[in-house]
Amino acid sequence: MPAPLVLGVDSSTQSVKVELRRVDDGTVVATGSAPHTATTPPVSEQDPEMWWEAFVQAVTSLGDHRKHVVAMAVAGQQHGLVLLDRDGRSLRPAKLWNDTTSAPQAERMVHALGAATWAERTGSVPVASFTVTKLAWVAEHEPELLARATMVMLPHDYLTWRLTGEYATDRGDASGTGWFDPVRNEYLASHIELAIGDRHDITLPRIAGSFEPVGSLSEAAVELGLPIGIPVSPGTGDNMAAALGLGLRAGDVALSLGTSGTVFAVSGTPTIDPSGAVAGFASASGQYLPLVCTLNATKVTDTVARWLGASVSEGADLALAAARQPGRSMLIPYFDGERTPNLPDATGTLFGLTNETTREQIALAAHDGVLCGLLSGRTALERAGARVDGRLLLIGGGARSRAFRQRCADLRFDSLLVPSSDETVAAGAAVQAAICCEGSDVVEVAERWQLGSGTEVEPMIDARGRVSDYHSHLSMLVDASN
């Protein structure tokens, strides 16, 4: 008889990815994916119905394996705002995490309560990425539409709702809204009122336990070809799922290179950073997930490669060719504005150009600029009180790049680990589903599935001076903007 399988889902900004894993040893049996419509900040919106259509397409591609699925979970991009009316219809395209149009609302809300109060209550100081600021934007710009809204969801909540009909979320993703206290595990009604005024007809999803089923797969989801009635876990945010999929231990730090860049660690205690650099999220395992996020990562190096008339792979080769002679060029890669530091209207700035600057040096400046911004996030985690003395794991699509791997090791002048699987978010959702259906714990599943194992990358060059150069240029940019 075929081994039972769990389905893990990663619904990201760019696509939906699904994978089937054996419950007993975590072996990946089948994978599938389907694209989402591309967005271009500062306005970044997607139709939630499109997420569902892509989800169905990706799951359908799994074929006959689907009949052996015994549980599933959905992880999704954080912070997005989904508004539904009383009939369950989406009222507008969802505003995504990288939509920066709510920057003025974020500034006003922080001013109203003070950064220290926000950090104390929610673990984070909201910027334009946070859901509460997007809700405030809708209240200001589309009040008639908001008046018809009865449910407020995050992207992964929407897919769980389509699967089960249950209106639920988890504390991990909820901790990125700006209206949830991750220490007390409760909503903050006053923060909703700050965003939209004194309205009481909008309900929020219940907070489910991380590993309890929120419901079962309903007949409404029959088009997926999965067994009706299997348990569906509450799911979580993408970074929280990635931590599960990596089997992160205390002290380990994950550096993720995708559309955005993130640096996060698992912590047994909450972090509070009034500067706003570190977001004190909750994890999907009952702990905490202090995190630093940047808006600009692999899109930057993709764009620069295109400028240079090169493919992405060729751009990586150009960067590595300049590693021993980097020149003076350095890129501050704020092509889509920036979240950390909070500069939503910033643009990219290339420093140190001369008549002798080469294509190779510009490619290197792009890769180093992205990495320097993320490595500074590790320092911010440490300053906020998180342990960072364990392994550094490089994940995300950018972790497949030879240039990103080697330059990250060189800029730190220390080794790093690239996990064997780069689909850590879907893997984390599969972990959640496995625990939900068999009652095991996170550590036991991580060890049994050998999560987080991979390839060690050693430094070849001491490039720590490039990090200092980056911060010198960044200081000039920040001073000029103030």
C-alpha cells in the first residue's frame, strides 16, 4: 500500500508551489507550481481568485499521488490585505506586502501611538508593508467599499477558507498585521479602530493552535482532486513556514533571497525593537521569530543583469569575475523603495563609478549591495537580543546563485550552509500538516525528515571591507533623505 502523504503549499508573490512528502521520512514524492500575475510596486495588488486558480492548477499537476494525501497546510506571503463581503466575495484586489502606497498611513499611525508603544504591544513598528496600514489606506481612499466588508483576511487565510469554509488564522501570520499581540496571543481592537474608526461589523479570523486542524477539506474544493474530509492545518506566513521547513534551532539564522530579502531566527523570548528594524513576529511553533525584511533582493540582480545585456546566470558569472578586483562601485539597491531602513520613496543609487568601471564590477556591486543589506539585518537581530551564534543558512531562489553563495561567505568571511531543498516554505507547511495528522512534535519531524541538511560554502576572499563601504554610502544616502 502506498505511503501516506502530506501536501505543503507555498503561495508567494510570484507563484504557488506545492509539494507532496511522505509522512514517515519526508521524502518529496511530487511537486507542482503555477505563476501568479506579476506586480510592480509602489502599487502591488493581486486578485485572490487568481491565487485559487493557480493553486488548483498546481495541485492538479500532482496527478494520482493526490489520492494518498492525508493532511495539508497552506503557507503564504505575509501582510497582504484581503477584504470579503458577507457573501464571501472579494471586494477588491488584495494589497500585497510590497505595496508601499500606505506609507503616509503608516507614518501617521506610528506618530499617533509612538514607536515604543507599537513595539511593546505588537512586537513591531508598522511600516507600509503591514496589514494595518493597508486597511487604513482603504478606509481613507475607498470608504464605501470598506463599508461592505465583513471579513479581513491574510493571503494564506483566504486559501484555507476556500479549502474548508473556516475563518481562521495562526499566531505567526497574525503577528504581521499590526493588530495582534504575539505575547498575549490576542487581537488589539484599538489598533483596528485606529485604522478604520469605530466600526464593529468587521470580524477577524479566530486564532487556531499551530498544529490543530482548523477544519476538513470541503466538497467545495472537489476540483483539487484531493480526498474530501482530510484535515487542513491553520497554515502560517511564509517566513514562519520556512523556519519549520529548515528545522531551525536556537541561534541559527536564515537569510532568504527571493523577491524580498529576509533575515530571521527562532527565539524562545519575544524581541522588542522601537527602532523598527526588527519585527518581533511569532513563530509557527509556539515561539518567536524576530525578523528583518528588505524589499529588494533578487529582482535587483535580475534587473542589473538585463541592463548589462546578460542572463541572470551570466550576471552571476560577471560578479564572481570581479571578486578580486571589485573597484569602487557599490549599489544601494532600493529599486522598489525600502522597508528596512524605512525609506518607501527611495530609489537605487550606484556609487563610485569611474571611466574604468567594468561590467563585472557593476554586477558585483549589485550582488554585494543586496547581501550587505541583509547581513546588516543579522546584526540588528543580535542588537535586539536574539541569539545569532549558530549556523547561517542561505535560502530562497537566490541561494541557487553561485555569486550569492560565494559572496555571502566572503562578505562574512565565514562559512554558511545552503540547504539541499530550496522549497523551505512548502516544506514547512508539510511539517505542519504532518504534525497535525500524527501528533508528533517539531523537533522529532525535523530530525526524521533531515531538514536543514545541505552544502557548506567556505569563504575564498576576505571581503568584509566591502560591508564597511556599503554602510558608509548608505549613511550618506540616509543623511541626504533626512
